[in-house]
Amino acid sequence: MPVTEYINNIIASSAQTIHALHILRSHGMQTESIHTIYQAVVIAKLTYASWWSFTTATDRQRLEEAVIRRRIRSGLSSSNQLSLAEIVEDADIFICNSPMQVVTTIKT
């Protein structure tokens, strides 16, 4: 699957998730729970696998606008949250460091 098609899928599914979260909020779900679901579903899609290095600047801008800025406008997180690049970078650092942590734990 080309990266652009993958990005289109992320944007579409994120929009559906955001819409569902609006409905849950209108039915009385607590804000903290909505933030947790957003993190678990949308942010997980953004940080899954290592597709980020195959994106163009235009792809990244589309994702930032469609997913990250929309979460702020929708009230799914505060405006002081990480940018998309920071989210992906943090996930990459975690993934790269995790195998070493496992090996170190096994050795001791």
C-alpha cells in the first residue's frame, strides 16, 4: 500500500473516531475517558510501525492538520500537547530503546 493511501486511511479512520468520541461526550462520557480513548485509538495508529520515514513534507502537514489540530479544535486534548513529529519521534525512541531494556533485564 502506498504511503499516501495509508495516510488517507489514517485521516478517514481518525475522523470517524473523533465523530464517535463527540457522540460519547454528548451522552455524558467523562473528558478524561475520552482523552484516553483518543490516545489509545488515534495516536496508536499514528505511531504504529515505521512508516513515518516514507512520508513527504506534504503528507506530514496533511496529518498534522487533519488529526492533531483537529483534536485540539474538538477538545480531545489541550493545545499544549505534542506535535505529530514529536509524537512519532517519542514512539521511535521508545521502540529503539525497548529491546535494550529487555536484554538488560534478562542479563541481570
